[in-house]
Amino acid sequence: MDVELLQALRTVIKEEIEPVKKDLENVKQGLENVKQELLVEIRQVKQQIIKDISTSLSQYSKNLEEYVDNKTEVLNKRVYKLEVEMERISQQ
């Protein structure tokens, strides 16, 4: 091939490739921006999940405590009734 023809082909190819390179750089930058946004959103979701779990555990603990308190109160009433009955029987 002629040197001038090769040079002309190189010039044409270079001119055709430059916009593609620029487009690829834009895509790369856009993907980097999306990546950063996703990381921010993931952190926010993680924080919300931790907060929700903490709230749920707190509520569960409170409910469990109330349940135990109620059962204890019922048991104490039964014991009291038995003590009263035993005292009544012992005084007869």
C-alpha cells in the first residue's frame, strides 16, 4: 500500500475512534456517578433496616416484659388466694 493511503486511513480511523472514546469516557463517568449514588442509597437503607430491627426488638422486649409481668401478677393472686385459704383453714 502507498504510504499516503496508509496515512489517510489512519487519519480517518482516528477521526472515527475519537467520538467513540469520548462516549466511552462519558459512560464510564456516568457509571461512576451511578455507583456513588447506589452506595449512598445502600447506606441509607442499611441504617433504616438497623433502626427498624432495633425498634422491633425493643417492642418485642416490651411485649415480653408485659407478658411476664401479667403472668407474675396472676400467679401472685393465686398464691395469695391459697395463703388466705390456708390461713383460714389453720384458724379453724
